[in-house]
Amino acid sequence: MKNVNTLLYLGLNGFPARDAGIQRQLQLSKAIINDQTRVLVINRKGVHSDKIIDEAGIKTSGVYEGGEYVYTSGTPKYNNNLILRNLLKLKGLVVELYIIIINRFFNNVSHALVKTDSLIQLKYYYFLSRILRFKLIFDYLEFRSSVMERGSKEISGKKSFDFEFYKYVDYV
């Protein structure tokens, strides 16, 4: 068997079916996959309705157009019960950590591609990347401050996501 590298794709939820961000994730994954590289998309929580799950055939884990994916919460479904939803989020966080560790040491993970709007989440992945010794690549599509304040002509202060994120990644 060939020695295959694995690229982890972290931060977004909803793969393989949802919005434009997920479609971008799918296209990037398809571009990266080859006979030497495996892409594993990790969805920390379920975000889909029963209708979307049925239409797209989404399972807890699977392969979609060559890219592997997993829902670490145990379900791709969004749960309306607040308590259960938060328990599933916690489970997703713990299982995500486990999957990252296992893949890092047994599936040759040297890089993780991250797409998130949360600086806290980005710092978490940065912390993991330093402990587990893999490189973090940030998928930076647009100036976040401009999306949050579309009507404003001014750039947000120096503490905004756009002025901080680069400190916690290896590549953009």
C-alpha cells in the first residue's frame, strides 16, 4: 500500500451540501485529491434538516466526489432541542479532537486547511497544530470586516478578525 498523505479540512459545517462556502470547500477538496493525498473534511456539528439529508443522501460519515467527510457529533441533523444540541456540540468537539490526533499520527497529516470566522476557533486549531506539529493553512476568501459592515465605508478597528487571524496560521 502507498504512503498517502492526509489533509484535514476544518472549521466549516455542512459538507457536502449547503451554501457557497461548502461548494468552495468541495471544489478545493477535489482539486487537492490525487493518488498521494487524501482529504478528510471534519464537520463538528450537524446543520441540516431531514429534507436536505434525504435529498443529498448525507450520512454521518462517507465519501462525496472523492473527499471523505465525517460529522463528529454523530449526526448531520440540526437538533431543535437546546440541551441535546449543546450536548451534541460538546461530543463533536471531543470526537473532532480524537479524529485529528488519530489522523495526525496514523494517516500522515502534515497540514490542515481551516475556514472559520471565529478567532477563538482559529486559536484552538492553532494550539492543536503546535502541539501535534502540523501546518495550518487558512482559507481566506474576503475581508471579514467588510462583510459584517457592508454599509460602512470605514475599516473596523485593529482588533477585528482581519487584523488578527494571520498571527495564528502558517499559510493563507
